[in-house]
Amino acid sequence: MNPREWTPKQQLERGIAAGVLVLVLVWPALFGSYWSHQILTETFLFGIAAASLTFLCAYGGMVSLAQTALFGIAGVILGNLVTQGGPGGTSKALHLGWDPTVALIVTILMTTAIGLVLGAVASRSTGIYFLMITLTYSVIATYVLGQVTKISGFSGIGGINRYTPGWIGSILDHPNRLYYIALGVSIVVYLLIRYVVRTPFGITLQGVRDEPLRMNSLGYNVPLHRTLAFGFAAFLASLAGVLYVWWSGQIAPGNVDLPETINLLVMAVIGGLWRIEGAWLGAFAFIVIENYVRDFQVPGLSFGGTLFGGSFNTIIGILFLVIVCVSPGGLMGIWDRLVAASGRVRGAAPRVPAAPAEQ
Amino acid sequence: MTDYAESVRGRADRALRLRAIWRQVPRVLVVGAIAFAIAYVLFITEVSPLSGGGSWRTTTFGSAVHDPGSFLKIVLDSLTFASALFIVASGFALIFGLMRVVNMAHGAFYLLGGYIAYEIQQSMTGQGFSIPTSEVNTWEWLLPLLVAAPCIAVVGLATQQIFLRWNQGQELRQALITIGISVIVADQIIAHFPRATSTVAQKFGGNAVSMTWPGWTDRFVDMHVWNVEYSLARLVMFALGVAVGVGLWLWLYRTKAGIVIRAGVDDEQMTSALGVNIQKSFAIAFVVGSALAAVGAVVWASQSNIASGQDGQWLLNSLVVVIVGGMGSIFGAAAGALLYAFVLNFSASYLPVTSADCCGQYSPIFTFILIALVLAFRPRGLFGRGG
């Protein structure tokens, strides 16, 4: 941990990271609440969801489109467990009215278990096949939530953020608490991923990513490692889902449908699929664009109101297309290239994990 | 020493035998579940009383033995839906099988093709939003199809030549690129279709439109079995599906171009080493695959409707068909489409209806079970090959 032993690039990056950390820590005290309670909180929680995707892609070689579905499943489970119905709670759900803390733990456990089952089904498939299977998970989750009206229905569940655990208190009255919780969970998730990929499990997983056949002949259970990695990613996605329902108060099939699934992928890709940091960077870029470009209309391509196409989605689609064509590593890839190109760090070994082998 | 070796071998043998039995368990369970499903549909279910409520075996229809007419209708529904599925999904499977490109924009192409055909039919008939079937002749249905399919073929070709040709083999990147294209196309469809709604206020009505079958299909055909009368339009749809299937089969298995394409599916490098212009095959595959999306869109827009947002649904349909059926084979696409359509329709019609407000639709769950079962035994799909 001695800064003098770090490569110049590490010194630079960790310096920037420390600066950003200090900035976001003091942000709510110094700057406006719109940025802290809307943009940054949303960035943190979608960053966690995107990080679960980036983790699977960078270290498992699995591009999963099911992370949005797991994120939504966690939200729906929590909504069913904690809400109490009655006056003001007309939305469809089971309204079990559990203690929020117990419900929180059960939600995370259940989502992780669902992730393990889904992962087990998909674990023998790789590459593009895996992508397709996880995409069907996501679409099927949308339809299940929409059509099984006992647990959600198309209008979804509302008012979930009124039921937070006592040790957190009301996040409606104290939005800063949610901000710091999201920030703290983001940091913990980042450190956890960094730790997990250094454990024997993480190293094996990277072996499975690069050489599944060889790892199999060495006696490692390849599908099991993929399943466990998927379960871990489901755990991360469930954290993001819980934070999301606390933040927005509601969850509906519209939160896990195909456009949302693609949005999460866009965040991860814009940030960079090969570095965990990219998840939050991509989420930040996406959400800033979403908030400030909503009303901009592409000349000649838009219709009228922002609801009617031709604005935000076209812009984000073009941006996504450009990034995928120009820099598959996303913004972090551009950063890596810039640093490598600048003379200050000539000769330094890149510490980027190798690109997942194309299969 | 030998005793020890014997005992070790005996233990190993027993462990292996146990494991062999254990390995058969899922197979037995699956066979049992399928047998139960068939028995359930054939004999066990009964019609639910109109007031709702009832036991676990009440459904909308009675069992196939008691109510063979409904059963036949659902079989026909499944067959005709499967043919629409097959038309769309075979295009997806063709592109995927030959080029390993997962064309995520297939659903967006489907939607675009449907809207182009709709606009042409509107301008040909000069009618308003909904056209009476009797006022549409065959030509007014066929021409939109014949224009929309080449339009989408050109869009597909452009996509392939501009965005996919230079990064062949990078499957993930290509999938991401087609996702980007699908986002843009879907958004532009919302902005520009249908043309008739020109004000913001009209746009609030959504953009679901449907095409109209030619007038002569608007009647019911007596099937002469169990007093069933069935829609001629759906039978036409079935015939179209079969025609597309037979056409693809003749093209892929009976012409030189088809042989080259199948060789490309099996071994791309070897085929091009033999002097075949594989790039041309790739372009042809994209042209035909995209055109099939438009054909499927016209067929299904005539039967049902199209609206933005359905691009995801039809992408899912194509994905499920290809995942279940296996890639690189039109038989796989046909088998996948049939299985998917039967599971979807039968689970929607024959699952228990216990009360009015619960559980109308279990079908998506059964779609998932279908995928899980197939993948558990054949990770590459029913007709998939190779590793």
C-alpha cells in the first residue's frame, strides 16, 4: 500500500479517485440538492447494477443482460414483503407487512438464490449464447411481473420507500441518508469486487474466462464457477434493486423491460466493460445525458414532444454506436489509451485485465 | 495388496453405478412431467364453473376428450402462430447460423417492415385508420409485402456492410452494435410512424396499427372434424409459413448458392480457402434474413397488430426459437417455433383458472421452463451442432 511502489498511472488514478471521493462526500453539504438527491444517488445505485454486469464480463467473460431483471426482482420482492396495503396503498402486491430489516435480508437472499438458479441453467452456455439466454430471462421477468397480478401487475408497486428499517430512519424526510447509504454501498461493492477477483475463486474464474477447456481438464468445475459468479452478481444487483426502490419508491415491469435492460448495458459499455470503475463512470455519463438532453431534439429526426421519439433515445443510441465502434473499452478504455500514449508513463505495464477472449 | 485394489475398484464401481442412476433422475422427471402434461390436457382438466373458483383442474376448456373441438382449435392456433414465428425467426436463425451475428436489431427491422407495409396499404386503399376487409383485394395486400421486404433487405444489407463487415468474428461487439442500431431505429419509428398522425395530440393515442387481410380470406372454413370452423386467414398464414419453410429448404439444400451458404456455416475459413466468395454469402444471408423479418411483420400485422415496443417481443420470440431449436438449421427454427407456439398457447388455455383476478397468464413462466429444460440437456438447442 506504499504509494511510492505504485506505477505512475496508479498514482494518477488513485489521486483522482481520492479527489472524487472527497468531492462526493462533501457534495450534499456544499451544492444543490438536485444533483445529490437525483443525479448522484441514481448514479451510485445504477453504478452498482452496472458493476455487477461489468464484473461478470471482465472477470467471467459472461455478458449478462439479466442484471436488470435481478435488480427488478429484488425490488418486487422487497415491495411485496414490506408494504402494508390499506389506505394509501392501493397498488397490487401481497402486502405482507414484514419488519423492514428482516425483509431486506430475505430480499437479498432470495434474489441471490434466484440468481443461482438462473445461472445454473445458463452456466453451460458461453459467449453469444449466454447473452441470448440472459436476454430471455430479462424479457420473461418483465412478462411475469406484468401478468402475475398477485405480485405486481403492470402498474407495479408503489410507496415502498415509506418502509425503511428503523436503524436507517425515514429516507423521505432525510434524503441525505439515502445519498450516503448509496455512496457507502457503492464503495463497499467496489472493494468487494476488487477483493473477490483476488481470491482463489476469482483467479479460477478468470481462468475459466480465458481457457474453459483447460480449466475443465485441470479438474475445475467450470459450470459451477460460472453459476457462483452469476449468483454473486445477482447479490450485487439485489443491493442496487433495494436502493432503487428506496430511492424512487416504486417498482414496475417497466423498470425491467427491454429498453431498461439495454440502458443498463449502455451504462456499462459507455463506462467500459473491462474495468469495474467504468460502471459508475458510465452510469454518471448516462444519467447526466438523460437529465440534460431530454429536451434536445435531433434536427430532422425528431417528431415533436420528447415522449415521441427522435430525442433522447436516438442520441444515446448514436453515442452508444460510436463508442462501441471506436472504443470497445468505453470511456475507461479511452482513458487507458490516453495515459498509455502520454509520455509520462512510458514503459509502465498496463494493469487492465486482459480483454475477454472472443468466443 | 490385491485385496486393497479390489476393494477400491469395488467402491469405485459402486460409486459410478450410483452416479449413472443419479444422472438418469432428471431425464425421468422430465419424461414424467411431459407425460403428465399430455394426460392433463387429454383427460384430467374440466371446465370451470362460470362463477369462478374451483379445483386445481379447472380451465377455460374441458379436457381434449370431452371437448375435442376446442382442443383442435388450439392445435390450429398453435400451428398458425408457429408459422408466423417461423417466418420471423428463420431470418434471425439464418443470419446467426451463417455469421454468428446475433442481430439484436431483428425486432426493430420487423417493426419497420410492418410500418412501411402499413403505410403502403393505407395509401393504396385510401381508407382511414381501419380498413374493412372486404375493400382490400389480394394485390393491395401483396404489393405492400413486396415493397416492404426489399426495403428492409436494403436496411439489413447496409447495416451489415457499414457496421458488421469490418469486425467479423467479434461476436460481442457485433451484438452491441446491432443493439445500438435497434435503439435508434425503434426511436425513429416512434417519431415517424404512422405518418397519418401528424400532431402531438394524435400521437398520444399510441401508434398501434394493423394491416388488413385480402377480402377473400375473411370467412371461416368448415374443417369437417368435430364441427370446427376455422378462420381462412389463419390457414393462409399457415400456408405462407410452410411456403417460406419449403422455399428456404429448396434454396439451402437444392441450389449451389445454398450449398455454399451451408458450407460457410460449417467451416467459414475452409470455404473461403476453396475460392468461394464468402463475403457475398454473408451479404445474401443478411438480405434474406432481414427480408424475412419484414414478411413476418406483414403477416402478423394482418393477423394481429404492430406497435412500438413489440420489437422487443419479437426479438424475444426469435431468440427463444433459436435457443430452443439450435442454430444454423431451418429444421431447428421450425422445431423451435412449433414447440414455443404449443407451449405458449396450451399453457395459456389449459392451466387452471382458480379465481377471476389471479394468474390469467402463466405462459411466460412456461416459456422459461421450456428453455431451461432444453438447455439442461442440449446446451446448443435441439438441432444445434458442434461446440
